[in-house]
Amino acid sequence: MGELSNIKFTTPEYDEIIPSTGETVKVKPFKVGDEKTLMIAAESKDQKQIVNALKSVVNKCIVEDVNLAYFDYEYLFLKLRAKSVGEISTILATCDNTECGHKNKVEVDLESVKISEVKKIDPIIKLTDDVAIKMKHMPIDEAGRIDVKDTVEALSKSIEQVINGDEVVNIDKSNEAELRKTIADWPTTITTKIRPWFENIPRAYCHVDFTCSKCGTVNSRKLEGLENFF
């Protein structure tokens, strides 16, 4: 066993761009054990387990110490998967013909995956004349723990500061519970002012065209978000 442990392989390194900053980072492909981690997570169908597996594997593959937004992880994962396992991923895509609904196996070239434009959006959002909030991109650790459809929870993890007149409250674990209660009491009209922030979070995407193997309908679709590629 000791002799086997002496077997070493040269792991290539290559450059990738961090979407949130435009900086270049050195990365290396998945290892066999990483692929197993991802496979187990995918089979679980559990979003939290998938996100945690993604974070773990991407962090192992990044040679340098960098801070990443959630969408950076999403993009880098797909680029790493293309280099590690192969450029082609097979997904199931439902036919747009409502009378058909057949699930087709469609091949996606992961090298064609792009990240939507990283727009410069003012993180400070005025809720009233006196009250404003400063937003932040949700850390991947938090994204792996919560249901993003839970508005109160998603907001509580995405607010960095609450500004009330001249008072600035920094949000951390000590006052998160209080913030959740405060958000739950906000009128629903407030959330419409915050929605653009979430709608403009960059996502990994690509375009695919396929002909339904059952009814012959030609489909054209934009695949967006990790759930379409994992």
C-alpha cells in the first residue's frame, strides 16, 4: 500500500476569470473523489447538499485564496466540469408543445456557457424617505442552507446594513433574528423595491436548440442557473 501511495500525477493548471471581479484565477481539474462527491449530491436532489458539494469541490480546485460570490462558484463549477469530465453534458429538456411534453435528451456544450452581465447596481436601496438598506450578494454558505423562495430568510441573508436616518445598523449574527422579524412586518410593497437587486444577480446560461424526438417540434431555449447543468 505504501508503494501505491508514491504514485503521483501531474495536475495541469489553467486560467479562468472570476465574473464578479474580472480577475484571473488559477484552477485545476476535479479529482476522482470530487466527482464522486458531486454525483452523490446530484442523486440526492437536495439543493442544500448540491450547493455545499459545489462549494467544497470548487474551493479544492482553486489554486489561489480568493473571495467568491455565489454566481462565481456557479460559473467556475461549469468551466471546471468541462475541463475535468468533458465539454458535453446531457440534460433532459421538456418539449414546448403542451400536447406533447416529451422529455428529450439534449447535449449541451459546457464551453458555450456564459455568465450574464455583471451590472453595476447601487447596493443602497431607499425603502422610505428615512429608511434604506445596503445589499450584499448572499454567501454560498447561506445559499446552501436556506430556501431562496423564503423571502424573509433570503432578504435577511442579503442585507448588509439598515440605515434609519443617521443611524447605521450593521447586520451580523447577533441581530439577524431581529432583522427577520422586522422584514416579516414590512408591507409587501417594500419588496417590489428590492426585487430588481435579485433579478440582476448574474446567472450562468447558454442557448440550446433541439427537435423533439416524439412530435418533431423545434424547440429553442435559454438554460439558466446551475440546476440546468448539475
